[in-house]
Amino acid sequence: MEVEMNKVRVLLGIAAVTVFLVSLSTISVGQTPADKTWTGQLAKVDTSAKTVSGKGADQKEMSFTYNDATQVISPDKTVQGLTGKAGSDLRITYHEEKGANLATKIELIEKQPAK
């Protein structure tokens, strides 16, 4: 009887370690990828497709998707407020997710008046 109880304890220990290892691998897969920063000028905003595109200093066009969790730093704090501001300077913090550049923060860079 005692031998069977030891077998049960060993099997339960193995099961607990297995669950622990599987949960660790799930956590590492679910971590947020490293954020990148892009700076350039706003080209267009498509609110129906939830995309913002712009041109960098190298004149290469970049496109970013956004969602409800994207932080917007602009006078009205909405992506819709960026429409009609083509040519404005932007700084976008993003990461690659499912083959797209997902913006986590979109900042409208206000031009400082000349002194």
C-alpha cells in the first residue's frame, strides 16, 4: 500500500512539474515584443481601416495599424484628430504583430515657434 502511495506522489509531482513548464512556455510566447520607434511626417489616416501612414526622413513610406489601446498624444487625443494634418511630424512607437506594424503610441510633434 505504501509503495502505491509513493507511486501516486511521484506521478503527481511529475504532473505538477509538467504543468509548470507548459505555463512558463506559454508566458514567454505571450510576452509583448520589443517596441520600436519611427519618426516622420503624416501622409494619411484611414479611420475605417484603422491605419496611419507616413514618410520617414529616407522618404520611405511606412504604414501602421492602431486599435483602441493605442495611446494618442495630440491636442484632441484621438486618431480622428490627425485627419487633415498631412505633413505634420509624428513619432510612432510600435511593434510587429501578425505581419503588421501595430502602433502602441502615436505622438503629434508640435513645431516650436522660431525665436
